[in-house]
Amino acid sequence: MNDGTIFPAAPWNPPRPLTRARVDSGKLYEREPSVMRQIAHFCALPDRVRCSALCAPVALGDVNRPKEETLVYFVREYDRRGQQTAAWDLLEALVSRLSGHIKRELSKWRLPQAEQDECAEALITQLYERVLSHEPSEEFWEVRFWVCLDRRLHALAEKLQRVRDRELRPADDFGDDSTDTTHGSEGVFARLADSDASPETMVLRKELLSRLSGLEAQSVFLKYIERMPEESGDADRVTIATVLGVTGRTVRNYLRRAEKKLLAPDA
């Protein structure tokens, strides 16, 4: 965010150029043509109506709806010019669009609601920091907003999931005659995730995985032993879904089926 320094006031047109270059080709990143057209349109509006026009509710799918990349551009421009009230109004308008998408993405993870809420709050905090940044490294938010958002969302969710998995401990009722199986699945997967590579651990892993189908066993092995994420918004990241050539939803189906088999009374 602007630290209070007001950048030299530049004309609203032409749009501020991007300065970050692609690693592979060295070419500068470019905004989508539709975003450039919107920026030019809103830049041409009188100052007194520009912000309200950008914040005005427009139905999803309407061609006149400002794109998220367009909103990011103007948040930064208002902040550069010392117009923090307008910048925050736009930022709040941007954030108001995200709750449904964030909820859908977090539902793909095996996190309780409290941790999903924690993840969503952390994501919004990061969003404020990134969008209000004027560093070239954050320019990609003006090029592919949803890619940037999902990368951070998945990174946060993966971290919480990893911490949760590491906290799992073998349940006291695992392997005894108790009828309380509330923590049964956590006990099974904690045994699989045990980092102690003792002969007993290896035998247990082999015995448990032998109860599953090939794809179920692979999913469990990659998830709990290799600690590989189910899926990721980063196309370059190796995940269970990419290894198996399926969707993240399919991976979670494999894991749910595996859990049922491992907890079955006759297993």
C-alpha cells in the first residue's frame, strides 16, 4: 500500500504499462484486450463519476461488468494518487465478489469449517496486501487475477491440511474391541503417515494398502506417505490429481472409499 507518498499525478490515459517480464521469453506481461478496453473506458470518465461507476453492481456475465483485473488496476491507481478512500471502496467491491468462489474451492479440502474460515480470512488479508502493493512482482494480479487468487488459496489450504495431518495420532481405540470409532479414520491414516520407517511400520503400510484397489492405494500412498497435495491451482506443481491423471474430486472419492474400506469391521 502507498506509505503516504503521493506519486506524481499522471494522466488517466494512456493506462499505466506493466513492467514485469515473463521468465521464459523475456517479454513483458500484457493485460487482456478486454481489460485494456475497460481501463480506457473508465479512464475517460470524469473523476467525479469514475469510482462510483466501477463500484456499481453489475450482473455476472454482463459485458459491462468490470473485470477483476480492471478493478485491481484502478485500486492501485487511486492508491498511487493518494486517493485512499476510492482505493478502499474499490477493494471492498472486489472482495465482495469472492465469497462464493472461495467457499467452493475450500470445499474441495478436508478441512473443518473453522479452518476453512481461518483460511478464507488469511486469504483476504493477503489479497489486500498484494493488490495494494506497487511492486512489479505483484503486477500479475492485473493479468490473471483468478490464477493469483487460487494459487494463494491453495497454498494456504494445503498448509492447514498438512498441519492437520501431522497432528493426527493413532487413536486409542484402533485395533481394540471398543465400539467408539469417532477417531478411527484419523488413527488409520496417522499410522500410514508415521515417519518412523521401522520394519513394523512398513509391514503395517503394506497390509493396510493391500485392502485397497490400485487407484485407492496410490491415492492414499501419495497423500499420507509422500505428503503430496490432492490438487493445486499452480499448473507446475505435482499433485495426486496430475500423477493419476484425474480431477481433484476423483482423488477425494478414492480417499473416501479407502477410508470406508480401512474402517470396515471385516477389513
